[in-house]
Amino acid sequence: MNEVTDETFADEVLASSVPVVVDFWAPWCKPCDAIEPHLRAIAEASESRLRLVRMNVDENLAVPARFGVLALPTVILFAEGEARATVFGAHSRAHYEHAFSPFV
């Protein structure tokens, strides 16, 4: 999974030609570890219709603040340069698939 930073976010996420799921995480966040396999599986199943990246909120403060990331895990799907779907907390793969389905 690719990492994005405050500096690369605009190019990697907002300017992407396909929807991008951003997993906001931290190394100490156990629920973040728990959902990573779900997100990876969704991205693999979606092939080239969806990208998955993650952002370490301990190392990047501007983007999480801009999009109201106050708890972890937070997962936001961006499409056409806009936040389109946000999921707070750890959930099942089916929950994420349902949240992202209108955009993939």
C-alpha cells in the first residue's frame, strides 16, 4: 500500500483519475491494523477502478485536520478531488464495500 504525506496528497489523491481510498492510521492503532486486510482486499478486487493509500497521522497533521480526522481508524474515499464517503471506526469488509460501492 502506498503512503501519502501532506506534501504528496494533492497529486496522489485529489488529482487522481480514479477514486482513491485513504486509510488514516497510526502505528499504535490496533483497529487500524485490523481493517487493513479488508481495505487491501477491496482494492485488489477493484483492480484499476480504485486506488488505496494510507497516511500516518502522527507524521502528517495538515491533511487529517483539513478533513476532520479526529479518531482512528478513519477511511475516506476521494473521487474527482472531493471527499465522497467517510467511514469512522473499524468495520467489516462488507461495510466498507457498501460505503464505497457508489463510487467504484
